[in-house]
Amino acid sequence: MQTTALGWAFDIVLALTLPVLAWRILTTRDLYRAVILFIAFGLLVALSWVRLDAPDIALAEAALGAGLTGALFLNTVGALARGGSGAEGERRPGNSASPAGEPVDRVPRGRWMRLALLAPASALGAALGWAVLVFPEPAIDLARRVDRNLPAAGVEQPVTAVLLNFRSYDTLLEVGVLLLAILAVWSLDLRDLWGGRLALSKGTGVLDGLVRLLTPVMIVCGGYLLWAGTQQPGGAFQAGAVLGALGVLLVLSGLVAPPLERDLPLRVGLAVGFGVFLTVGCAVLLVTGTILEYPPALNYYLILAVELVLTVSIALTLAALFVTAPPPRKRDAPGPDAREPEGSS
Amino acid sequence: MALILAGALFFLAGTLGLLRFPDVYTRLHSLTKADNVGLGLVVLGLALQAGSATAVLKMVLVWLLVLASGATAAHLIATAALRGGIRVWRRR
């Protein structure tokens, strides 16, 4: 971390802006504005990670925290503004996209409740800050330990080595959590909430043109991030985030998105990351005697193979989360296409 | 260095426009134009400091992508606003 005067000034401004922005997000009453501020907040946090010399996390934060989560939130706010009919049975006559004045779009009042929550939250924040400053030097220097064992890991980038080799158990569980998340969202089947069609009504062709331009670019970018993850910041999660965003763009632009419409390939794609990871982990048990301990000769190839399937799964999971409903089974009645979709643009 | 500062100035001007202009369309205009030029200047300034031609190419690619996506996003917002019924501001 640089310690130049400019660096310090930048860091101080950044550190002061974050809590102020967080406060604004929590207190603004218009949900739409809160989501936009949240996206900006995610970008600032990504900047903070860069200042802390953690480019891998910065990449993931910018793509997932600011980008994809922002898109999911906007989707939700839009559905709320349109008056999500269906399960709640509350039907609103066609609203325009503007959420002004809709009670469902505002955070309920409650100044005292907010203050009551603010006190313990600030106390916790202050306690954490004090703890970090007072923290004694750790007895084990993890960074040095990782560096010493890096040649045995099979990849040159320490973050990838930690994620995919030294602590691959954690990553396995994280991927399992992602799978659980999509299962949970699917079980809710929110298709009614947005009227059966997510694509923006085909107005001008500008979005189509951009998506057609971006699709090969993003595929190459995702592949590069995956490949470069062994030597530079990158890896499965970042590549998966880029490809997931591509999936979201394809769905939004109404261009054909067959992987998200066909039942079996989608399910296989979602499960293959976790499945292969688990299988590899158990298979090496037979060779080296410990789950998830890769034999040294096959290190690099196993890591790359696992990262490849992880990327596919993560990308499909993120795009499927955006669509929020499982693809229609062939034996079901045709989906709610009869209802006039209240154009989202 | 001077180029980067000039680029930052453009960003500032664009944000000022965002805050001060009267309606969606003029705000979009100030944002996209000023930010694109600002980013271009920043990229130019960084390119002079960069180590290799690959890095410069990557930065130029990023700039081009921002141009394309910024223009599309502005267009989408504008058409959405038009459809939502927001009227263009006219000087009284």
C-alpha cells in the first residue's frame, strides 16, 4: 500500500465517504434511489479493496456486489412498482415504470426505530474499529506460509492457490451455497411477479446491437479471466460473474437465451460445478488418502478443470437467479403469456 | 499527469451537470458526453505512463467499451423516460 500524501488523502476521503453513503442508503425512503446508491457503494468498496492490494476481491466485488446484485435489486424494485400481483392477490391497475407515490416502494416511517437500530450498530462498528487497531500481531504469518508452500500448490497466483487448493474445502461449500440459493429461488417460482416475460419490450434496436457486440467480447473476457487466474488476479468466480452478466444481458435484450429455457441442460449446468468439485475431492481420497488433497503431479490440471466447471455453474446460477423462475416443464400448461405483460420500459 | 487532471475535471463537470440540469434528458447528455471525454483523457494520461503496449491497448479497449455501454444505457434511459411520460424541459 502506497503511503504517499495523495494516497493518504484518497484513502481518507474514501473511508469517510463509505459510512456517509451507507447512512444515505439506509435512510432514503425511495427504494429505487436506495438501490442506485447501493450500486455506487459497491463500486466504492471495490475501490477500497484495490487500495488494500486485493485486486481479486475488488474484481469480484465490482462484478457481483455492484453489478449483479444491483441488477437483481433493480429487478425486484421494478416488480414491486408494477404491483406484484399473484400470491398476495393485490392487483394494481397498470402502473407506469415510475415508482413515485407507491406505498409498496417506500420504506415505512419510523424515526425512533431507526435511531434504536443506529445505536447498537454504531457501537458495534466502533468496537470493531478499536479491536482492529488494538489487535496483536498474529502468531502465525499466513501470508508467508502461503508463499512458502506456493510451489507445491500448482498455480502461481497465491489467491487462487488458497481458494482452490489450500482451502478448497471452503470454496466447495461456497459453491454448495450458491446451488442452494438457486434452489431456494426456484422453489419460490416468482414468474408471476414480472408477468412471464423479462425482456424489455423491443423498442429500438440499440440494446440488441450492443448485446450482439458484447457477447463475443464477454465470452473472451470471461475465458481470459479464468485462464489468467492461475498467474494473475482472476479465477472462476470473476469469470463466472462476467459470463453471468452476459446471460442477464441476453435475457434482458430478448435475444434468444436457450440455455435458460431448456430444463435439463440448465439443471445439469447448475449442478455440474458442485458435483464435479465434490467428485474430484472424493476421488483424490483414493490416491492421497485425504479428501481434497490433490496429488502433486495433477495439481494444476485438477485446479483448472475444477475452475472450468465452476465458471460454468456460477455463470448459469447468476443468470438463473435473475430470471427467478425455473424453466417451464414441457408437461405444464403454457405459462402466463395470456396476461398482457406490463411493459417494463 | 496534466492529462489525468484534465480528465478528472471533465468528470467533475459532468457530475455538476447531473446535479444542476433540469430534466432527465439534459442530465443524460451532460453525463455521457463529459464522462466519455473525461475517461478518454484519463486513459491518454495513463497511456503515457504505462509500461507496455498491451496495457495501453487494454485501457483503450476499456474506454471503447465504456463508450458503447454508456451510450446504450443513456439511450435506454431516455426511451424509458419518454415512454413513462416525462416531458422534455422547455425554457419558459
